[in-house]
Amino acid sequence: QILVSVSTDRRLSVWDSRTGDLEVLLRGHADGVRCVAVQDNGQFILSGSSDSTVRLWDMRQQRCVRAYESHADSVWALAAAKSFKYFLSGSRDGEIYLTNLDTSEISLVAALDHRERRENMIMSMQLTPDEESVWVST
């Protein structure tokens, strides 16, 4: 079991949740890391950053294996499918993208009116248990 913490120092810290030991520091973002999603088995981690990217980390290799650059502003929220076949990412500018991890296809699924974006930044997201809908906090 792992625990992942993120911070403004641009790193992800991966901890062994049983012992409390730091296992690895993951580096690659150009700005502070704001959100994270961890696959149930701990093999893959997604991280969203103020550098406008989402990164996919492979814990077997302990490195970033893919960077997704769909957003034009800071990524503040992530919600991954239990299967880790896709994820949703939400940003400071009020946009939500759906990314297929198998095909790397990225689709814009929601965007707030440009006049409302400053007041309605995407702060957090959670998929419903059936993964048919997503709850969004602004």
C-alpha cells in the first residue's frame, strides 16, 4: 500500500503506508502539483499541476511515462476510473477534459462560460460509483 503526497515543490512523494517510509520522490512537473489519483493496486499514479499538465507515472519504473497537455491553465482536479482506462481533469479556467489512457484520445466534456471562469474554477471531482456521472466542485 502506498500513500502519495503532492506539493508546491513540483514533486510527488510516495510513502509506504505501513511503515511511513518515503519510498521515492517523483520529479517532472514544471510547477506545483495540485492533485493526484492513484490506481487501486498502486502501479500507476496521475498528477495534475499548475504547469497545466497531467502526468502518468509508472511505479514499476518509478518515472513519468506520459504527459498530457490538454489544458491551458492549472489542473486542480482529477477523477480516474477504477479500471484506470480513462480520467477526467478539471482546471482553473473551468474546463473538464476526458482522456482515454489506452488511446490517448482527449475530449473536452465541459467548459464554463468565459465570463464565469474566475468564479467557477474546478476545485475537485468525483466519479459516481457506476462511473456514469461526475460530481464537480467549483
